[in-house]
Amino acid sequence: MSEQPRRDVVSYARRSSRMNSSQQKAWDRCHDGLVIDVPKGHRDTSIAAGASVVWDDEFGRSAPLIVEIGSGNGESLVPMAAQLPECNVVAFEVYRPAVAGTLAKMSRQEVHNIRLVVADGMEGLSQLFGPSTVQELWVLFADPWHKSRHHKRRLITPAAGELIASRLAPGGLLRLATDWQEYGEWMRVSLDGNQSLVNEYLDEGGWAPRDADRPVTKYERRGLAAGRQVWDLRYRRRD
Ligand SMILES: C[S@@+](CC[C@H](N)C(=O)[O-])C[C@H]1O[C@@H](n2cnc3c(N)ncnc32)[C@H](O)[C@@H]1O
């Protein structure tokens, strides 16, 4: 009997990976050395078991590691990394044209402390980082998957919280933002009970103030224009 094809629940929508000509040019000009090739697993966005990356070698230096999952076209990633030249920033994005757009921004803004991986960021976090090695993790405007039948696709879950807590260094920071209140509350339900993470603003109602260093991206603008508010969260890994 033939095997059933695997059906994974993924946190992103499937989109064409075709690039327009400026994205293709940016990719051709810049990807070498900045987009890290990782052996693929059973999906083209998954990572093969046993894959590994020596981040110090990829950056040519040893420095505190920051990870972003779902960096989109780098609208927040590039300026935020530029403000942290002392850190090595690794960004995961499944959509290749968005990674090409990020490369173009890095080149224009002369930001050199970012490496990109075109793969599922939760798999990347699990497989390419050792326990307690990540100083900060950013998940900004993750797809809210607001219909209840799609909630299973949400990136932030209690299990993701466990993984994130295991990869953050003691004292390390998880930063989240969403323009979808119900997803913000879902994140709170997923993370507030995690024994290794502390909601830094629990005494003030649990929501963090908006970070001044986080640029307003198209997702934030779109949420505000639709009359929504933006919800920030900050969790610190216990020592
Ligand atoms: C709504 S966009 C936000 C982009 C960016 N953070 C910003 O604020 O401009 C969410 C992005 O996350 C990406 N994404 C979703 N799930 C992912 C995953 N598991 N790993 C890597 N990227 C993911 C999507 O392809 C999309 O580009």
C-alpha cells in the first residue's frame, strides 16, 4: 500500500516563490554569504534532521545572537539590527521574495550583522541553536490566523513557548507584537504560564509599552488604519 502524503500544519500561507526583477537582482547580487543554505527536510521550508550551522563562522565573529522568526521583507529587521551592531542577528523567513527584499534593504542601508535563512523559523530555532544560546527572539506581527479553524496554524503556542524558553539564554528576552488583540491574548495564554518565562509587565496588566526602536511597519500601519490597536509583549527567561 502506498504511503499517505504527509500533511503538515504550517504557520504560513503558501505563496509563489517567483521573484520580480528587482528582487531577483538583489538576490543574485547579495545572497552569497548572507543567506545561509541549510539542508532541506521533507518540505522545502523544513530543515533536515542533523543539520547544523556554526554561527560564529557565518558572521566571522563571536557576538550575542538575536533571532527573528517571520522577518517578512525586513522592514523592522534591518533598522533594528542596525541599532545593534554589537549583535549577530539571524532571521528566518519562508518566503524567498521577501528575503530578497530584505537583502536589498541591507545593501542600501549598509547593515552587515544579519544572516538570513529561508526556512521555518521554529524548526530553525530547534535545530540550529543550542540550549540557552539566544539573547533575544523577535516575533513581530506573526500571521494572526484569526479564523478558529486556522488557530492550529498559529506560531505561538505553549509548545513554542517551551522551545523558545529552552533556546533563550538566562536573562534573554522574547519580544512579540501583534495588531490582533485576540492573538495577543492567545499569546498570553500560551506564555504567561510558562515556568521559565516571566512576563515583564505582569504587574502593569501584562502588556508591554511599544518599543521605541521598533519601526512602524506596513502591518502595524494596516492594523491602526483598520481601527485596531497594537499589542506588545515582553518575556524574560528566568536565570
Ligand atoms: C505578517 S508578516 C510580518 C513580517 C515582519 N515581521 C513585519 O512585521 O514586517 C509574517 C511573516 O512571517 C512569515 N512566517 C510565517 N510563519 C513562519 C515560520 N514558521 N518561519 C519563518 N517565517 C514564517 C510569513 O511568510 C510572513 O512573511
